[in-house]
Amino acid sequence: MRLIEFAAMPALFSVKTPPKTSPMRIFVPETQNGTTTTNNKTPSPLTKRVPSPSPSPSNSRVKPTKGTPEKVTIDESSLDNPDLGPFLLKMARDTISSGDNPNKALDYAIRASNSFERCSGPGPSLELTMSLHVVAAIYCSLGRFEEAVPVLERSIEVPDIRNGSDHALAKFSGYMQLGDTYSTMGLLDRSVSSYESGLNTQIEALGDSDPRVAETCRYLAEAHVQAMQFDEAENLCKKILEIHKEHSAPASLEEAADRRLIALVYEAKGDYESALEHYVLASMVMIANGQDNEVASTDVSIGNIYMSLCRFDEAIFSYQKALTVFKATRGDNHLSVASVFIRLADLYYKIGKLRESKSYCENALRIYAKPVPGTTYEEIANGLTEISAIYEALNEHEEALNLLQKAMKLLGDTPVHRSTIAGIEAQMGVMFYMVGRYGEARCSFESAVAKLRASGESKSAFFGIVLNQMGLACVQLYRITEAIELFEEARRVLEQECGSCHLDTLGVYSNLAATYDAMGRFLWVEDAIEILEFILKVREEKLGTANPDVDDEKKRLAELLKEAGRVRNKKGKSLENLLDSNSQRMKKEVRKGRTHQPCAACKMLRRRCDSNCILAPYFPNDEIEKFASVHRVFGASNVIKMIQMVEETKREDAVKALVYEATARLRDPVYGSAGATFHLYKMVQELKLQLELIQNQAVELQEQRNQLLGVLMNFHLQNPVSPMSDPMFDSGDFSVDDGALAYDPVKFPLECDWIL
């Protein structure tokens, strides 16, 4: 199992199937003096003693062999011989290693399991458990996953963890192998449940701080990410980092990999600052260990975060740095180069450079048209899906549809790709809807919904969004009753996953109210009015009364109330209550002739500003440009945290430092304030050189003056005359003093307005 990525998409998004998974391996115990041992490594984070094969998507396409298996004639009564089981397992191992008919190996393994079951005593048998694991692995290699599931469930029932760590290990292996099988079948919910049972078994045997538990937590966290269960994945990642802190060396590669995983989780949850922090820490560890390619991959992720934070210059710098490394180490036609092209295309679209965006898309398509050897169909399909989203944003819907259809053909109709194909079909449905092909849109959504139900994702927010889109298509086709059923199911799902005040849930409420209104019956209209009143209440609280969305909802509600002969069942809020929840304090301020003006921060963020706003004292109403610079570099939430960390008497200086740093960073994205400091340092050095030159000239002039005075003194002694009164030669007015010739370097007046 590998980490998944999330493709950006205007209306919907699709979950990608892991582009690469470890190849299918079948593990057969070797018999040595009556004991069974295994030598192979496992793709799952299991202990090395009990492996669990994880079928790959590429091998999941293998169809069951139709040929009749060649069976060895063995008398059923001989199965009672305790030496027959190990012998049959050895036969199965030899058959697999020789590449012969796998059905023959399956027959040997099944007979070995029967022999172990007959010869085992009253207690649980580890040999039987291991042979069942082998039978299940062969079933998976033949693509017969449904038959592997009951075998693995039987292998979990055999061992008893009270008999020691070996039995616990065997039970753990069975759970993990069952989870891998469910994952390959596209049943993510059952897969996650099996992994959780395996983790609990391992913790019971080893304790919750063992390093091997961290490996299993990582495996389970990746499964949660694939199922879009990000809160559970975050908790597991935090547990992994705690185990690393206790057992691993500082700045280990394992810790760096886990930081990338938790950063991915934070990115999916929208906590970009935390994600950026973990990506940077992981990158530093990989740089220290010379992992150039991994550093480049992390740079791409950092670029994604910068793009989400609208820090586009830094995002371009990260992408270009990764692109240089990928081209140097992997070649110009590698898929990693194409993936960076896609990221750059998305970035240039967001900043309005459409020509550059389309050019990068074309460069990526050229690489996908002639991929390097070893490229999988899944990787190409994922890339085509991402490019189609950009073409959709560029209003080139036909080209986007063609790319999505190519991606679906590459993936094929297999259980392991069920979720990915569902996402692609949902994307196609959105585009069909946008171009007015509502019938095709409904068919695409219907197919996506069926696949999501089959893969156990009928409780995800994505499933609710697809139901809502399908309902809209049904409305356009005048299938109102079907649309109501879809909207109601979408409402139940989104209320459970997102809450009743989430924007997606409110959108479904609005669609449902409009559909009730379209039915025209009295009861439906009453329901529509009730829903619209709730929507309007929430939107007024979240967006304010002057928001255009609120105005639209008010007009719709007013029309329905007029038709029903009713008035709105809601007390209007006064302006004072809308501006400040404490009406008494507001009245006092009004009496004093003062009104509260929103600060620059709240004005820019479009949020309510009260007297307790922590940013108001430092960003007045007329300094919105200053806050815009700080917000663009640090983010408003981070600015608030930094202000709260400082003593109240020093907060003003801290804000000035933040403004200086942000302004310098925007003018010099590479070096920031360090560049300004270096420039000032160079100016100081140049002034010091000038000071030394002036001082040397002053010393020379002093020597010339002394020589001239000596000559004049000799002349005066030889020819006595009246004393000289020329002020030019007055020693008191021609003295050389360092302070009079030059300023102190620190106090030298410099014109540095370019910094601020």
C-alpha cells in the first residue's frame, strides 16, 4: 500500500488508486525438523516471522485459470500421516518456484491444510494457520479473492493468543493479510476494520510503544487516508511520532517518512501551516541523508502547500527546484517530470496565465504519450485525470472528457480500481452537466454511486456530493421524485459527515427546498419554507446580512411565503445586535458618538471585528496593505499565535518586526530580511573603507602641516617678523578629530526607504 494523492478539481475530486504496489509474492513455509519458518519479507508492516502478501493492482487482473489442474493421486486415509502436511507444502513451494500450473500448487496447499487439520491435537495448530495463509495467497495470485476471504477468516480463528507470542503473531498476520485482500477487492471499510483488529492484537502481544507497532500504525494510517478518514489517520500519525521519539535516533529516515504522511493528512484537512512545518522538517532530514529524489518529491509537496496558501512565487521556486532534480536523475521523459508539469500548469491557471498553463499540460501529455519502460497504467491514468481537471477549468470540456475516457480504459473494470473509476465517472458527470448533456451526466453519476456503494464508501462526504450532483441532473430531466430521494440521502450523509452548518450541507438543503417547491403540494411547500428559514438563519450568522447569497435566499423565501400566505417566522435583528452581541455596550458607544470601525485584518478577512479583536490595535482600518503583506507571508492564524506568545508590552515591536520581515520577503522572495541585512552590511563595510581613506588623508595633511610649520618657524628665526595672524594656520582650527571627520558607522544616516 502506498500513499494516495488528491487531484484538484473544481466541483468534485477523485481518490486515486495507489500508482505502485509491491508485486504479489506467495510465501510457503520451509520444513526444517518439523518446524515451519518463512524467509520472505512482507509488503505489510508485519513482523518478519509471519509474512502477509499484498496483491498488487497489476496482478489483480489475472483471470482464474480455466485449465484442469493436474492432481497427484493421494489416498485420503494417508492424510492422517503427520509427515504428509510438510511434504505437500514443500511440493507446493517447488511448484510455485518452478512456474508450473498454480492450480497444482493450490491443490497441494489445500491437501496440506487438510492433513494439518487432521493431525493437529486438541489445541490450536500454528502449522495449520500457516498453510491456510499459503492457500489464501495462492487464491489471490489467481485473482480468486472471494475464495481467499473465508480461508483467511478460518486462519484467524485457529490461533489462541493466550498460548504465547507465536500464536498472537500468526493471528496478527491473518488479520493483515485479510485487510490486504479486502483492499484489493476495493472494500476499504472492511480492509480498515481488519487492519485495526490486527493492530489491537499486536499491541496486546508487544505493548503499545514497540517499534513494530509504529510500522503497523503507519500501514493503518495509509488505509485511513485512502478511505478519507483523516481524523483517525492524524491520531495514528501522532502515535507513530511518539514511538519514534522514544525508540528511534533523532532525524531518522523513518521519522521523515512519517512526517510526510502526517503532513499529507494535515493538507487534506486544510491545515496548511502544520503540513508545511512537517514537510520542511522531513526535507531537512532527507537532505542530511543525501536522499535527493525524496527531497525533490517533498519539494513538490511543499509547492502544493505554498500554492494553497497563495504564495505563488515560493511555489514556483519549489516546483522548479524539484523539476531540475527529476530531470537530472530520472530523465526528461519520466512521469515525475510530467507530474511537476501538471502542478505548474495548475499554478499558472490560478494566477491567470492561461497560455503557460496549457503549454505545461501539453508537455505533460507528450510524456504520457511515450512513457518510459516500467510505467504502469495506473500512473498514466492518474496523470490524465489531473490534466483533465485543468482542461475543464480552461472550459475545454471535450478535451477533458477525452482524457477521462482514456484514463478509464487504462484502468479497466477491476475491483481494486473501483473507487478511482467512480471518481472519474463523477468528474465526467460534472462536465456533461456543464455542457447541457444531462442524460449522460445522470448515467455517469449513477454508475459512480453504484461503485461507491459497492466499495463501502456510502458514508463519505464525497458520496454525498455525488448524490447531490446526480439530483441536480435529475431535476434538469424533470425526474423530480428521484431528485428528492437523492437530495434527502445526500442530506443524511453530509449531516453525519460535515454537520448541518457546512456549506456543502447548506447547498443540499437549498436544492431540496427548491425541489419541494417544484412539487407544488402544500406539505412540500411547508417543508421548503422550513428548510429555507434554517438556511437563511445560518447564512446570516456566518456571512452577514449583506452577502449576495443571503439576498438570494431571502428572495426565494419571500416568494414561497407569499404563495403560502404567510410571513417569515423570525424576529429581525437590529443593526446594533448584528454589529455587537452586547447591545448595551453598543448603546453606550452610540451615545458617546463613537462607532466601532473594523480593523484592517477583519476587513480583509471579511469577518466580524469587535472590541476584543487582538489584531485591531496593530492594524488600524487604514493600514490594510500592511496586513495584506503579513497575511500573505505568515497567515492570519500564525500572526495571532505569535502575538499571543509575546508579552503585551512588547507586542507592538513584535508586529513591527513581522511587518518588516513580510515586506522584505515579498520584495526578495529568496533571501527576505537576510538579503536586506546583507545589503546593509555591505554598505557599512564600504563606509568603513571610506572612513579609513579619509583618516589616512587627514594624517597626510597633518604631516604636511607640521612640515610647513617647521619651515616657517626656521624662516622666522632667520628673519624675525611680526607673528602670523592668518587664521588659516591657526593650530586650534586645523586639528584632526575622528568624530569631526566622520560619523560612527552605526549612526551613519542611510537612505534605506527601499526596505520598508
